[in-house]
Amino acid sequence: MADLRTGQDEPQGQRTALRRVLLSLRQPKVALATVFGVATGMPPVMVGVTLGLWLRQEGVALSAIGFMSWVGVFFATKFLWAPFVDRIRLPWLGRRLGHRRSWMLLGQAVVMIAILGMAVVGPGAGLQAFAALAMLTAFASATQDISVDAWRIESAANAEQDLVASAYTFGLRSGYFFGNAPILAGSALIGWSGAYALAALGGVLGLAAILLAREPQAARDFKPLQGPRATLAALWTPVRLFIHDHGRIAGIMLLLTALYFVPDGIIAPMVGPLYIDLGYQGAEIAAVRTVFGITAALLGVITAGVLGMRFGTLAVLGLGAALSAVSNLGFTALSLSGGSRAIWIIAVAIEGFSAGLAQTAMLAWAGRLTNVKATAAQFALLSSLMTLLPGFLGGFAGLAVETLQSSMADPLAGYATYFALTTCAGAGPLALILLLQRCIQARRNP
């Protein structure tokens, strides 16, 4: 059996473990977890990263692009309505599809409609309407995240959590790719609006996967929430259960979750604008991210699974935190090089590998920490913490780069300095992982 905090499996023969993994890969829920990962991975990238490239090509200021990334606040605050996704059955859809699948279908449908709206309106018609549609996309996608996370955790046995998390992360990383590189390439051929419209129509595959999936058998409580006290109780119960399950180290776990992705979050809004300011074209950006970025990310996902089985999830979390911080230096080198293709490829590959490894480890670890009595609400709380601080700080990235550029002769030096400073954000997660490991060892050996 696996330790709920470290993810370390009990000793067993490698051949037996490999045979079990290979047999598990044939399960439909593993393939569906991959498809759901793609469906939930595309929208955040489309409104948080790819959108920056579109806006920069339209001549929008870096500060405005940075603030636009705040549409991702819905991913960071989804824990506020996750308890209601746990408790409220949708009329008609809930009876026909089941609780989890009905919410997944609703979220996917609204995401498709909102992205089509962005394609029709475009930033040229006014940033207010365009930003409102981006916010709707983010809200619907965050709601879909809640139900998908609950579906995959409730559909997998404890021994399968690493496998399903890896499949889901594989899908997420693929979704990040599909929400970026093909759209960049398509924008050069049919324009940004056409590329976004095609991406929205691609959501039909997600709808099909939802209809093919099986509803988890976990019992649900559909008692109506009567009055503000019941509502507050629904919000507090997941937190209370988490504290009860993990005791004194619950605070360390929550703080680690909140800080873990800060190094990635504070550079994400500026990577796209850097590419544009270096003179890269959409087609070549798509090519580099396709050949080197996604390949490295998938290698990171596989590496996380292998190392997690051997050394435990906490060890992989530590490796991911270190690599994520150091990988930011690749963009410093790229800025200083003036656009060297060789340095660009290396930077993209290192960033992709570190992101795939770190995300896989964090999802597997967080999935083990949840209580089946509040799966959606607790995982939404954890995943919200993963994005809240990174997303908030990332909103100031454009302003920070512009401030640095104002005191430097070369605008690219402002990018370089900013990316170098962001590596310091990796110190906090590493320190917390070491502290958490010591606390767990002290519990085992009082």
C-alpha cells in the first residue's frame, strides 16, 4: 500500500509492478483521463498564455497583457463554489448522465461557446467585451476542472492514483500544447479568430468522451443548503476534514501547495510577449514548442511516474521545485542572446521537462491527500491554492518588466533581469518540502 503523504510504495518485485501498470493502461478510464486532461488543459493556456501572443501582435501594452492574465482568478478561487458542485444535482442532465458527468458536460459546452465568442468579437472590438468572454471561458473551465478532478479521483482505486494522475497529466500537457502551438501555426494561415474558432469546435471530442465515461459510484449528498449557516458549513467542511486527516502538518501542506508553482506562474504571462519582441513568428514558435517543448514535457511526466514509484512523491516534488526555478534562467539566457535559436530550443526543452515532472508529482500527491467525503471540494481547494498566488503575482509581470526596461538601454535586458529574479521563488517550496519530510519522519519515529 502507498503512503498517503510520500507516495512511496511498499517493496515489491519490479516485474509485478510493471505488469500491473501495463494491464492498467488498457482500462478505459485511463484513456478517458487523458482526454479529459486535454479538454481541461486547453482553455487556461488559451486565455492565459496564447492570448498574450495575440494581444501583443495587436500592439497591446505589456502591462495590460499582464493584468489580462488575471482572468485566471477563477482557477484560483474555484474552491468557493466547488462544495456546491459536490452537493447540487443539475436538473435533467444530472438524472441522465450522473452527477459528475453532468457538470463536466455543462462546463465543456460553455467553454466552447465562450471561446467561439472570443473568436467572433476579437480584441479589436474592445478589450472589455473580449475580456468578459475570456472570464466566462475561465469560469466554465474552472467548473469543469472541479468535476473532472473529482471524477478521476473517485474512479481510481488508491493503488491506481499515480497511474490515473500520470494519464491525466499527460492529457493536461497535451492540452497545453493544443491550446498553444497549433493555434499559433493556425493564426499565420487563417488568423487568430479562425484559429480560436477551430479550437472551440475541437471541444466536441471532449463532449464525446464525457458521454462514453462511466459515472463514479461514490455516494453523493443532495440535501438542499438551507440558509447562510448551511452554506458556510459546506464551505468549511472540506477544510475541517483536511485538518482532521493531517493534523499539525496540514498547514505546511497547504503552504507548500500555495507556493509550489510560483516560479512558473510569474513568468508565464511574459514568455509569449518575449517571443514576439525577439521577432519570432507564429509558425516557428509552434514548431519549437511542438518538437521540443511537448516532447520534453511528456518525458517529464514519465520520469515523475518512474521516480515516484522508486523514491516517493515528496522526493519528486523537491526535484520539480528545483528544476522549475532553475529553468527560468533559460529565458534569461534567451533574452541576453538576442534570440539565439539554439538557446531557445534548450530553454523550451528544460522548461517543458521541469513543468511536466513537477505537475505530475503535485497532482499525484494532492490526490492522495483528499478525503472521499469531499473529493471535489478538497481537490478544488488544493488546486486553487496551486494557482492563486502564482496567478495574482503573474498579473504584475508586465508592469515589472516595463519598470525594469525603463531603466535599461536594451528592452531585452529588462526581460532577462526579470526572469533571473524569478528563480528566487523556488527557495520557499524547497524549504517546505524538507520541513514536511522531517515532520513525517518524526511521526514515524517518535
